[in-house]
Amino acid sequence: MDAAYDLIVVGGGATGTATAYWASRAGARVLLLERHQLNTEASGRNAGSLHGQIQHEPYRELGEDWARAWLPALRFLADSLELWDGLSAELGVDLEVRRKGGLLVADAPEQLDWIERKVALENEAGVPSRVLGGRELRALAPWATDRLIGAELCPIEGKANPLLAGPTFARRAAELGAQVRTGTAVEALEPGAGEHLVRFTGGTARAPRVVVAAGDAMPWFGEQLGVHLPITSEAIQANVTERVAPLVEHLVYYAGGRLTFKQSASGTLLIGGGWPARRDAQGAWVLDPDSLRANLSTAMSLFPQLADVRLVRTWVGIGNGTPDHRPVLGEAPGHPGVFLGLYPYMGFTASPLMGRTLAALALGDDPGRDLTPFAPGRFSPALAS
């Protein structure tokens, strides 16, 4: 195979498949390459949370100056959430998008102090979060323990089904003429003047535009392009229970520790919060029983009814991060026509807008926002200057 395309997209997760869809929808001839199967890494292993607030843990650890610098990334999430609202109709598949809001619950006055300052920053970015007292919280969340004294309500948050989004984007892109090749590892990316060559399992392809949205493989592509991309990969656990009657409408976080939980459209409860997995003797990521016990103990302390619910399974997901928690989004320095895209930690939420923005860049259209805070070269001082 040695063919020419308008655009080659590397990466078959939600961002890559969304890019292929939006570009194909605009009439481009697209080739999508994925080294494994579609949606098998971070995009398909997350729990489907749709985030729209400053995450509490990095806010506490990195401070208000960091949070203020992160507001453009928050605005990006909020705008992507608006895309999620119409995505099921756009793609013709029910993606189980439900936006009932998110609750960051607190059981100590100090936690509420931090929440109040965080809400003020979110309001600056146009996110209509607000602080609830204990009575208001229990009216919205009757499952909550009485020791919770308040919460943040972020009304734009919610959930969707991560097993559906990426594959549906890819299927619709293929219907529009895109070629989708799985089990196809990229062996080299050779940028050129006006045309770029991609060598991969089984052949080569050429295009004037290339988008790389390859998750934890991004540092390798950075090396190919001479761009330092300090993207990390972190293995965390998530848990799912048996189906139960409707109990939890919101995406729930805890300001006093690592915890998220929500209820899926099928009735299962999804419990996580960033608890780490461990490696086995062969180096593979596997369940860490200590993390499991701590995660479930924290959940039951806030939601006592969980004690009577059976756990069905636990799985390990891989999340990607950047040092400043901001996305990598834009043209690779020194390589016109090569674009890089990764949204850290909350990439599932950002994927519809990441894909649309990358497609716009690749097709020479205005992305509709200032991408300077997300510049791929910002981690390389010589390139950033």
C-alpha cells in the first residue's frame, strides 16, 4: 500500500476517531491508523464521566495560580460538553449522554473553604457552579450521609457511554469514505515540504496533513518531530456494581479523598477516583486489592447503602497526563501540516471538540479559539521561544 490522502490520522481513540469523522464530514479523504483495535486504551477504559469543573485534587496541590492558568482548558471542556448534547443525534446512536450535573461533596469546613474559592474561579470562566449547604445537598442527593455539610454543584457535568463514542465516530467516518486500518502500527513519520510520509505495518501513505492523537505513544512521535512531549501514562482502577434501582443522578466527587461515583443508564454504579493499579511479576497492570478496599471504604463512608450492593467487576484503565494538566493541541513546531492532539486526564470529555478542532486545523479552517495555552512546543524552551 502506498496511497495519497488529504489527511492521515494516527490514533483510534475518541479524539482520533472524532478527527476522522469531522474531517470526512467536510469532504476530506482520510486514512485512520490504529496500532491495536479501536477504543481499546484510555478512550474505552474510562468510566464515562463528563467533567466540567476544576478538579479538586490538582487544585489543592498546585494552587490558585495554576487553576487560573488552567481556565482556558476548563472553557474547552465546557464547550465540548455542549457538543456532547447533540452528538447522539449527529451520529445516529444513543451515546447515553446524561447531564444532570456534578457534586463535589464536603464533610469539613476547610473543604468548603477551598470549594468556595474554586467555584469563584469557575464562574470567571463562565461555568455556573455554585455552593450548596447541607440541607440543599441532601435534597438533591438523599443517598448522602448526614455528616456531609455541603457541596459544589456544577450543573454542566454528567456521563456518557465510553464503549460507544469512539467506535461510532469511526463507523460514521468510514461511511463517509474514510479508510480505517486497525492492527497497524506506525513505524516512522517523515515530515516533508508540503507532503508527509507515514510508514506503517503493511505499507506507506502520504498526505499534506497529519494529525497525531496517539495517547501514550505521543512522546515517541515527539521524538520523530524533535518536540519534547512529557506525557505520562498512569494506571488506575474502576469498579462496577450490580444493577440497582435509580439512586444517583449526579457525577459525584469527594473533597476529602479520592472518590468518584455515578450511576449508568443500565443501573450499575461506577466507582473510582484515581486509585492506582499495580504491576504483576510480568510487568502487566493488574488489580491492587489495597486500592480496591480503600476506594470502596471511602465510597461507603459517604453512601452507606453501598454496603448492601454487590461488586461485579473491577478493571484497570490507562490515563495520560501532562505536567501542567493542559492539553497538547496545535501544529508541531517546525513541521507545517503536522498537528498534535491530547487532552490529559479528561480526554473522553474533551474528545468531540478535540476532534473538531484538529480537523479544522488540518483543513486550514479557523479553530474558533486561541490555542496558544495548549501549544505543543511549550515544554521545549527553544521551541517555545
